[in-house]
Amino acid sequence: MSAPKGDGNLVPTVREVQQKFADILGHGNDITWDLISSGQENILKAKLSLLNFDSNMFHAIWSYRKYSKGQSLTSLFFVMVVNNVYDPKLAEESRSWRLYPVFRCRRCVDETGHSSNIDCCMSYVSQYSMSDSWNRFVTHTGFAAGLMVTPYLGVYKQTDGRVELKTYTTTQIWHPNKKDIPITPESLKKASSVTNKLRKIIIHSVPFLVYPEEVFDFCASEKMLSSILNPHSSTQSGDVAGLSDSLVLFTNNLYNSRLESLMNNNNNDPSIFVNQQRSAWDKIARESFKIEGNVNLIRCCNGVPSIPKLDKIFQPIDSKIKKSKKVVEAEKPENTPSDLPEIEIDLSIKVKGQEINLREYGTQLKKHIASSESFDILISRMSEHLEVDTFKLIMALTQTFVETVREEMCQMLKYYFPTESILYQIILCISKHHPKWDFNEIEEHSSDILRRVRMFFVSTGPNPYAEFLKKCEVCPGYYDICKST
């Protein structure tokens, strides 16, 4: 990737890299957050594993749930360090850089408890440090010496589509006993040209114990980062088969194979992914505008698990029922434009040979689908396991919740949650309380099911209660500590 100027493999500048991240992770001047509820920690672990981070970093991030009622509320941003220039004005144009991911965790909020101001206290967790303020973070980074270019306060704020960046001087590695392992143009180039991960085995010796530890020459996310940051690199279409799994770093979705397929079929065009992310944040922003009071943009995790785990949920259903063929009839156009606003689905499905048009369940149900792939997975597994009447009943329950309860929940919780989250929680509730999946039993207890699902979403609210807030001594904000985490 460090080819001379004019080559198609030219390394992007620091500003170009940060602009790309801003387009993916930010939304104008809004503060954006990813919400992972208690019990969904596998999503955060999946993100960290892509970066080769150990369990210590997971526990560090997870510990800050105490400030958000037991839910993890974080924003991912990236720090870039250059040491080949000494003028801060030139640092943004450098093509020789080291890249470090950092997770920003919410601590303080405004007096309503619903959002954080730009100047509120936040916590910053990197592979080298934990800091409870921005000033401490930039002065005790743990990164190698050089000029550090980063979005101010870890917020990807954009003015007229241009990301705002700040430059700081780092003078030393704060933790000299820890090896500096950044993402670099060289490691991205290596990741883009190697099909399988390379491993080195390091032998650690301590008294009475010798054990091997696997160390990757590059982290699992670097293939994806190479494709997104430098689409003209040597990455071939066949080399991005693992792109779907890697995109969880940016999407909060475990399933991105449809998005990966679109990119793959369009010469790995990263604008498809960037535009899809913009579309997702735009949808959240439009919904958040309807919520009363000042709110930040919060993207929740829908929690939809793998297909094998979903099949286990449906296991009690009579195994003698012959499973039908795969039935989701989603259109996948061969020439999808790169400015695709969102990935559409065909809401037509066959259950035990009977075709069901999901549009019968109202426009709101489709309107609030955030991840069409997760939604497809849910209805396809339902169609494999359930009888027609039971399938229809669950979809009707989902419609009822979307049309009569969801708006109330958004106003109460101050964040956006999608149709597929509701459908999945209804399935979980039935599997727990009505494991026989008997139609008459489910129909009789429909009100209880909706009530239980409502209570689940109430429990996932990350915003502290205003009456329990304490004034912060450091910033203009307020905070509360949840003692049950």
C-alpha cells in the first residue's frame, strides 16, 4: 500500500482515513452510540476479537455499564499517530501512520439523563490505557511517540461533510512493558494479499509453567479495513469471503453477508458499505427527531443469534414435521448501484407450502426493519419450524407491538429499536413460557407475551433516572451509578 504517487495502491492520508471512519461511524454533528444490552456481551467480544484484543479490554469496557443502567453504551473511534513530520499542520497529510482503535464509553449526561453534551465526562479505553477524561487520555495515551491526529473528544463531528480533527503530541509509551502493536499501511497490505491468517507461536516461560500463545501477524479486521480504506489495493474478490464477519466492528450486526455480497459483486466498492451505514444512521436520526426532549443517536443491537442457535430455540417443536426448503425470496439484483439507500427485501415467504405476503402485517412493520438480513433469518427459521397459523400469529403479535407499543417505548427509552428486535424477543418469550409452541396456548396468552416483551425493552434503557442523578464535580453533566452491575 506504500506505492509511489500515481500508483493505484497509494496509501491514503491520515485525513482521508479519518474522513472514511467519520462517514461510517458518525452522523453530522450528532453524538452517536452503540448500545449492547446486558446478556449481549458476545457482540462486544466479537468486535474486540477482530482487533486481537484480550479479555482485559472487554472487562474494562464492560465495567462502564454502571453509568448506563447496566447497558454498554460506547462509540468506536480511531487515533492515528505519525512520526515522520513535526509540523501539526502537515500531520493530516502524512501517508505513514499507525492506527489505534479506541472505545469511548458514556459517563455523564445532561440534567434529563437522556443524552450527553459534548463537554460531559466520558471514559476512553484503548489497548494501553483507561482514562476517565479526555485530557488524561491525550496525555497518557500509551501510544508510541509522535503526532496524534484524532476527532476531538472521540466524536466524529463533521461540518459541511468534512470531519473535524485535532492534533496532539505524544512523547512516550505510557506502558513500556507492553508491545506497540498498531494497524499500519504495511499490515493492511499484508492482510489484503494473504488468504489465510498467519500465526507465530510465542513460548511464555514462568516458574513451573511453559505454555504457547498464538500471535497473529495481523488482526482479523485488517482485510476488511484494507478493502474499505484503500479499495484500489491488491485485495481480490475471492479474498474478502470473511468480510461479512469483520463488518460487525462497524455495524453491531452479526450478519452482514448480504452487504458483503453486494460489495463483492461490485469490485469491493466500499461506498456501498459507507452509504449503507449512512442510511442506517439517517433512519435512527429521523426517528430520534420524533422523540421528545434532547437525545443522542443510539443504535441498539438486535440480538439475533446464529441460525444453529435459533434452531435450538425451536427444538421442542415436533421434529417429525418435514422441513420445507429455504423459502426467503429476497431479490438480489446483479447490478446494485453503489449509492443504494438501503438493502431491500421481498416480503413474500412460503410456510408449509402456503405463500404469505408479509405486507399484510402493515407498513410500520417493514418501515422499522433495520437489518433486513437479521429479519430474513428470523422469518426463514420460523417458516422452517412453525405451522402456518402459529407463524401468522407471531407476525400479528409483532405488528401489534410495532403499531401500538413501540412508539411509547421509544419515547420512554429515548432510543430507536427495530422490528427484528421485537420479533426476536417475542420468539424468545414464547420459547421460555410456552415451549410447546401450541397455537391455542400462544393465542390465549397473547396479552401476557406482549407485556413480557414490553418489560424486556424497559429493562434495556441505558438512560439513568433523572431523580437519581448527581452533579458531576468535573463537567457540566450529571451521573448515576448502577450498583447491580
